[in-house]
Amino acid sequence: MNDARAYPPRERRVEPKRTVDFAAELNAAQHAAATHRDGPLLIVAGAGTGKTRTLVYRVAHLIERGVPPQRILLLTFTRRAAQEMLARAEKLVGQTSRGVHGGTFHGTAHRLLRRFGPETGLPGDFTILDQSDAEDLMQLSRAALGLGDKTKRFPKKETLHHVYSRHVNTDIPVGAILREEYPRFIAFEDDFARVFADYTARKQGRDLLDYDDLLLYWALMLESAPGIADKVAGLYDHILVDEYQDTNVLQARILKGMCRMHRNITVVGDDAQSIYAFRGATIRNILDFPREYHGAATVTLEENYRSTQPILDATNLLISRAEERFSKELFTRRTGGEKPWLVTAQDESQQTRFVVDRILELHEEGIPLREMAVLFRAGYMSADLEIELTARNIPFDKWGGLKFLEAAHVKDVLAFLRVLENPRDEVSWYRLLLLMPGIGEVTARNAVQSMADLAWSHEAFGRFQPPPRAREAHAALVRLLGDLRGNAGGDEGRVAREITRVRAMYDDILRERYDRVEPRLSDLDQLQTIAGGYPDRSTFLSAIALEPPSATSDLGFGADAEDDTLILSTAHSSKGREWDAVFVIWAVDGYFPMARALGSDDEIEEERRLMYVAMTRARNHLAVSYPLNAYDTRRGADYSIDQVSRFLDRGVRKAFQKVVLETVADPSLTPDADATAPEVDLRALLKNRFAPPNA
Ligand code: ATP
Ligand code: MG
């Protein structure tokens, strides 16, 4: 073409590399760790002592030493954490650090399995089941074995999945898990095994992998296939792991396999902050590290750089109550600052009012909103605060506890895409068949069976003979799926367009089902926006199953990272972060610790560590608040009088200054002191109302 326009390359501007003075920017122990040559290294230290910082500097140092960035693997707890650490490394050593592979265990497993899976007999196009999909599949197994009908007491799908997952992640035998957690189900031990066998076969027959499989297959690839193990382990020369206290047995096995050739492994953790035992994490990984890796160097850090002394006094006291503990008491040079506040509120609305007022006050003193966070035990506990923040126009971003992708309507739409991607995806087939008017359980089951009989070929669903009632729905679905399949070819925006077509049918179903359909439709708009950012369907589906958006900002609405927004976060999602001012709300027994975690001492200890994590996020200001009264339907009572969290015992409370909130009297409700004679006698008006007519 003659009218082609010349497009000159832009000048390539690369930030000049600054020379990093490792010794000046780190203390002696941190420096020793960051510049440690080769071989296993354990950094075990308390909150805010610079563990993550040291890891960033170690990445930078490795690159300066000449280790090719793409041969470094950095494993973190969230993708966001990896991105931030690598962004910091980039500031130190420049853009080359972008070559470093950073991510979560699950994300990395996914990448490796897509690449090496086919050599080990895994299908290249497997679909990932998230937790609720996995539970649904467990339900299909349970029903297929007739265990659902035989006895009502047979455990529910959630319990089955929990036991399964725990067993896989911890290597604890199923019988032992039942004895410990579900003694009432011990008699069903054999049935558990049958369900798990069916579940495993079902996944394999349908090219489905659950979260645990990602880790399990990665471990097996390293342990049972020497040829491939060499290739996989040969990808990296150095492996670094942050938050090692929250890894499980399976992850320790993976690390062992990944670095058996070079043993260049650095792990960083704090046993006092282990908060994922409920998912099978174990601090034994930290404790056993020196034994697992002979000759490992151990570095401990005791200086806290984050918090002021008064805050540290309070958190040191809080964690000193923990039953088992290995890391030392921390000190800081950040003397000065006031004691943290312990705020008693009359009820939730007063607590909310206080938090918002104080945030505005600190903001006026010059602290940006993004330097403040409100933390709570569970996502729903911020509902009242969110309403108030919205009313008062304070922008916020919420992390953790997001239910967006768990919403039924979002899962419904995804089910269409998933059967296109993997025609064997039984869970999604059920889901979408049952949506269709005229198709019930029996027809759905027959349809799935007939597809299985035809080896799940693309045409299988079209060949299914539906009963008369279901004919129209069947034909519509065949048309839609055929349409979507015809729309092959990867181009930008394709996934979003597919969602548009699905919605041409689905939105009507939604309108039929719900009275208030608008918020649901706008969720689907959001899903579409997110989908627009992915190159193809497979990447999109894997990404949202693996790294579901965990903050409102990840969803594209709410705030930009650049904006000045307050952070609301669950305590779990606050791990590793820090803010100038931190509010911990609902420090009430039953809320924090949460009521359902009060079952065993271990669970209570984990809740204590979680509160420790929450409070140690604060640099200069910490306020812990508890409402005295709560309307609480969750606990069965309408109204209850609350007790302050058991973790704030008398001794711990001494490290706080008590703050009592003054109530602003509502002027319209105070009796008018000047009124002497009543204007009207209300009682007299009613007195004779029910008197007999002629009295
Ligand atoms: P957590 O246990 O909460 O994950 P951590 O041990 O990973 O904490 P970091 O987040 O790395 O701690 O560091 C806490 C804060 O202290 C950060 O702001 C960090 O930049 C600062 N810091 C750590 N070490 C130093 C140092 N040697 N000089 C200056 N600042 C430091
Ligand atoms: Mg850290």
C-alpha cells in the first residue's frame, strides 16, 4: 500500500541505573542476608523488621552479581505483592529486574503445568475449578454414589471438600482429620474415600484441575518424573519465598524439588504471623528448614523499623500471650508518638462515626487517605462504614472478602464460556442447563450422560434428544453455542464480545429470576470490562479462577491506584502492608476472634496472631475500637451486650489509652426546660377511647 504511514520508533529512554549502597540502606543482619552468596538461607523475624525489604534487596543484589533475572523465581502470597516487590527492585537495579518471575505458588504452578503438562499426560487445555466449582463437583460425586439420598446425615459438599483439601495439603490421613475435626462422621470414613476416588476420576475424565491439583501436580512432576523434573527445576538458579510461615507441606515439597540441584533457596517468615493454618499452612516449614537444608544460614532481625515504641509495646504485649512463639521481642528506635487508642463506642453507628471523624481529622493534619486503613476480621463487618464513607464522599478501596466472582449470575455467564473452552466441564454444563426454562434435574442429567457417552464431542449436545418441554431451550442453546464456536480466531475484545452474545440470551433469564435486576446487570457489565483486558478466553478463565480480583480497584471501578483513597481490608488481606494510621474495628469477642473460630485452642491462637498482624500494620497511629451493643442476627439474638476481644486483656489494655466517645445529644429530643404548664393533655385524649358509649 502506498499510503502507508511511516511510524518512527520513539526514543528509548531507560532510567539510569543508580548504584545501590547495600551496606548503607540495610542494617548489618539485613545486609548479610541480602548479599548472602549461595546455598540455603532462612530469615526468621518479627513484623516490620524489614524481611520483605531484605528480599527485594537480595533480588537486586543477585541481578547485580550477574544472575540472569529470568532465572530468579520470587514466590509471594499474592500477585500484587510480587508486583510491588519487583517494582521496588526495579528502582534499585533498573528495568532488567522485569525479567524476574514473580507470583504466587498457584500462579506459577499454572504456568508450569500449561508448559510441561502435556509431557506428563495432562491435557494442555485443562480448566481450573475454583473452590465453589470443586464443591459442586464433589456434590456430583456424592450424588452419583447414592450417598446423598441414603442418609441425610452424610456430610455436605463443603465438608467433603474441606476434608479432601486438608488431606491433600497436609498429608494428614483422612481418618485422623475426621477424628480431630468431625468425630461425628468417623463412621463414614470409607464413604469419604469413595467420594474422593470418584471426585478424582471425575476431574481426570473431564480435564478439570482444582486449586490443590495445581500444587499436587507440580510436586508430582518434580518427584516422579526425573526427566521433566530436571527441566522444570532447571529453569531457575535462585528461589526466594516471602511469608514462608503460611506455606504448607505440599509447598515445602515443591521447593525441595525445585532447588535440589543448586539449593539456592531463601525463605523469609515470622511464626507469630502465621494465619493460614486453617488452610493447612504449618510453621513446621520454618522450624524444620535448617534440618531439611543442611548448612542453611539463619538470620534473625529484631529491630522494627515500622512502628513507634508505644505501638510496638502494645503489639509486643499482645503476642506475648501466644502459647507458642519462637521469634523475639522487637525494639524500635522510633521513640515518641502517643499510645494506641482503645475506643469504646456505644454501638456500631457510633464506632463508624468515630472512624470517619478521626480519618478526616488526620487527613486535615496532612496524612493522605491512602496512608490510612481500616481493618476488620471479615468482609461483611465494614458494611455500615462503607455506607457512611459513601455518604460523606470519602473514596475507599476494599481488599479481601469480595464476593463479585462468587455471585451466581457471574458464575452463570462464565459457565457458558467454560463449556466452550472445555466441553467436558460437567460442573458448568449442569449450571447452564439448569438455567434454561424447561430443563430440570432429570433432563440435565440425561443430557450430561449422553454427552459423556459421545466422548464429549462438540456435537454431542446437539445430538441429545430432549423431552418435548425442553426442546425450545435445547435448540436455543445449541444455536448460541454453535454461534460462539463459529466466532473462532483470537483477536482483541473477543472474550468481551462472547459475553455480549451470551447476555443476549442470559439477561432475559436473569430478569425472569430476580425482581431487582439492575445491580446484577451492572456486575455483568463489569465482568465484560474485565474480560476486555485479556487476549483470549482461556487466559481470561484461568486468570479469574486463579487470581480473582481481590480489591474493588482490581475490578476497574472504585479507585485508581493513583488516587488518594482510604483502604478497607480484612485482616488477612492486610498481611505484609503498612499504613501511617490503622483502625482495627469490631475488636469484640465473637467478631475478633470470630465466633466460628472458637472451636479449639489452635483456632483461638490463630485468631490472636491475626489480630497481631492487623495491629502491627500501623506506623504512627493505631486505634482499636469496640461497640458495646450490637444488633446481631448472626448469633441468633436480636440484641446483645458485647465483650471486648479476649486478646485485649487487662495487661494488654494498659498499653493503650482509653478513649470514650462523647455522645452529641440530639437537641430536638431534650425536654424543653422552659415549658411549665402542658399545652395539651395527651393522656386525656386517649382515656375515654374504649369507654362504653354511654358511660
Ligand atoms: P511484615 O512482617 O509485616 O511483612 P517485614 O519484616 O517484611 O514486615 P518490611 O515491610 O520489609 O518488614 O519493612 C517494614 C518497614 O521498615 C518498611 O517501611 C521498610 O522500608 C522499613 N525498613 C526496614 N528495614 C529498614 C532499614 N534498614 N532502613 C530503613 N528502613 C527500613
Ligand atoms: Mg513482609
